Amino acid sequence: MDHATLSILRDRHPAWRLLGSKHAPLVACFLHRVFVAPNVRVMSEADLAEALEDELFALREQLGPEAYPRGAPEYLNDWAAPDKGWLRKFYKPGTDEAQFDLTPATEKAIAWLLSLTERPFVGTESRLLTLFALLEQISAGTEADPAKRLADLRKKRDALDAEIARVLAGDVPLLDDTAVKDRFQQFQQLARELLADFREVEHNFRRLDRKVREKIALWEGAKGALLDEIMGERDAIGDSDQGRSFRAFWDFLMSSRRQEELSERLDQVLALPAVAQLAPDPRTRRVHHDWLEAGEHTQRTVAQLSQQLRRFLDDRAFLEHRRILDVLHGIERHALALRDAVPAGAVMEIAAMGADVELPLERPLFTPSLKPRLADLALEAGADDIDTARLFDQIVVDKARLRATVRHALRRQPQVTLHELLDAAPLQQGLAELVAYLELAHAGAGSEALEGLHAVVDEAVIEPIRWQARGADGAPVLRQARLPRVIFAR
């Protein structure tokens, strides 16, 4: 926080430049309404320009036509310019329409502006309890002495037993309204900060990819050494504190039990009168779904960066092959130049030439092709008794019935795993029906093929799927398949 550092930040940091801009109210309110409040990660240029035109029209009606004279596309390009850096303009692979995303610096500036608004009260108790809980977790997680660990666990057990005894005796301590409001305000603040952290994590991954591309462009050594260094950096990011923390958060949130528990607790808390007095944001009820969408977008970004990196390496290999062709063409040009003016002495040396001798008797003999003979027989109708039942003994899986089964299960709960779904509705056609479910899950994970339903595959959890089948002798046989957890969600 010295004077020189703050001067550099004032001149170069996008968040500071945004706060000092004369258009800061327009930029902050519009980007908060479009990106931050609805948790939108990417928006096309046409949709964003249309929304900004509506905003500018309303402001010109209030402030006059000279308030913001330029058009929406011009403002968007200005905000995405390198000297501003408030928006990130990019193109998705395979598309020619520009996309816009909020930068982490802009989200930090908007979060700071939100903190300037007056709160009903400033709660300190919940923060102090959170600090004590964090210190307790650190102390307990780093204690290597088994005796001290056991003493702490027994102390917690005694406290729980005493609390259970008080509840059984009718003494049920409850939080007052002030304590409830204090804790709920801290929950909302941490939930918003967590969504902002996802955008910063994604920005860090893109910055790593940019650094790797620069290294590829300037590399002059062997390709094997380059790949070793690149893969080492990608592994270092995954094994870093940020990478491990993000992976642990994703594994925790991907648990269906945790999501159901979060939904139940949010419904219970939002129904409290003290919380209703705070008029919470309606999106608070589905904040864990926003976390999932933000985390999934971050993972898709990392996957796209990996694909682009591979294409970048392929392009470099093509350039190397092109260099080889240029060298060969250069040799041909020099050879043609030497044809009319042969220099004295030896120009080049080649190995001695020899003829390949192939004797006539070493060649294989000619083998005539077989000509089938067709018997001239008259076919009589009804001469053979053919069992036509086999034509109808085919397994056809009705995918519409499977979609209806998934939708029926999701009416009672926001998501369901394939294991739970098959426990309630067992497989009727064995492995073919199971493969059809997996096909539906694959389509739901890639697009809107399930008409509003989505599917996620958790590779970290393996679940057994069992069904009844019939063996070769017709006796019932229990079959089992081990699959990664498949989760269907609305």
C-alpha cells in the first residue's frame, strides 16, 4: 500500500479506472443487471447490444438525448478495449459472432459498490463464530498427537451429550431474530463472493493458456522438451492450492445428498419471519444451482483451452512440415540452376545404384476365378414350414418411455441419480435399456436434447447397477454393471 504501487494501480487496474470513469454509473448498473444479478457467464453481442440500447433509451428519456450520444455496439467495444478491460470480447470456436463476458476486475468494482449501500445493521457475532470455527478446524486438522485428538473428540462428545440432555428435558435454545439476520447476511455475502471467485479462477486458467501459447510460439528446441514443460505446468496448476481447493469444492457440491440438504435448509431458513424481513434476493433459494452452473462453465472453459492448445500444437507441426517442403523445393531449384552450368569436380555423392532382379518363375501363377452355377429349380410356395415368430422377437427400447420415467422422478425432487431411478423403476429389457439411459444422459450433458432436462456424469463415484436377466437355460440370472454416477436434473 505504498504511494508508487497505488499510483500504478490507479493508472492500470481496470477496477480503479472503472470507478474513476465518468460513465461509471452506466457501466456498473448495466453490467450488474445483465451479468452479476442473474449469474450470466457469457452473452452474445447481439443480445447484449439490444439490452444496452434499451438501457440507453430509458436514460436518454430521463437525462436528455445528449447524456449518452453513442450507440450500444460502440460502447461495448469501448468497454472491451485493452485500455479499459471491463469486458472480455472473444469468439467461440466455430462461430463468427462475438461473445462478451465480465472480467474479474469489473466484478470486484461492482462488489465494492454494493458494499457502499447501507445495511440494516452490521453483524459481528456470526463472523467471530466463523473465525473461531476456522481456527478450531485448523488446530484439529494439524494435531498429530493421538491423545490430544481423542481429548478434543471426547470434549465435543460430552458437549453434544449435554445438549441432547437439555433438549430431552424440554430446554430448546433458539436463536433470536438478530442472530438469525446476522448469520443470514453473512451467508448471502459469502455466496456472492463464491460466484465471483469462479470468474477469477476461469481468468487464471485463460492467463495460463496465453502464457503457454507464447512459449510455444517462441520455442526453438525439441518438441518433446516443449511438451514436457507444458504438461508440467498444467499438472502444477491442477496440483496447486487453487486447483486442489476447486476440485474439493466440486466433489463436495456434486454429491446429490449435499444438494438435497442445501435445498432443504435454504427453504427452511427463507421461511423464517426474521429472514423474510430482510427481503432477500429471490435467487438465494437456488444459489447452490448457480454454484453448479458457474463451476461447470469453468470446467468447460478448461476443456476448451486444452482442445485449443492441442490444435495450436498441430498447427506448429504443420508449419514444421511446411518448412521441410520449403527445404526440398530449395534443393530442386539449386539442382535446376546447376543443370546449365555444371561446376568442376564432384557436386554430390549418392550410394551405388543396383537393379532389382525378379525371375519369371518367382511370379505366382494365374488362378481363374470361380464361376458359381445356378441350379434351375422351380420353387413351390408353402414347401417349407418357416417360424415367423423370430421376426417379431426383437428388442426395441422405447426411449419416450424412459424420458417419461425420468421426468416423473424429477417431479418429486430436483435431481435423481440413475441408481435411484432404477431402484424405483427396474430395468425391463436388461442391458439394452441401460445403454438407452446412458444415451439419454450423454445427450442431456451435451445439449438441450432432453427438452429441459440436464444430466451430469460424476467420474469420481462408481455405482453398481443390477438387473434380472435369463440365462441360456432360461433360468433367472442376476446381472451387474459398474458405472460412474449419472445424475439427471431439471
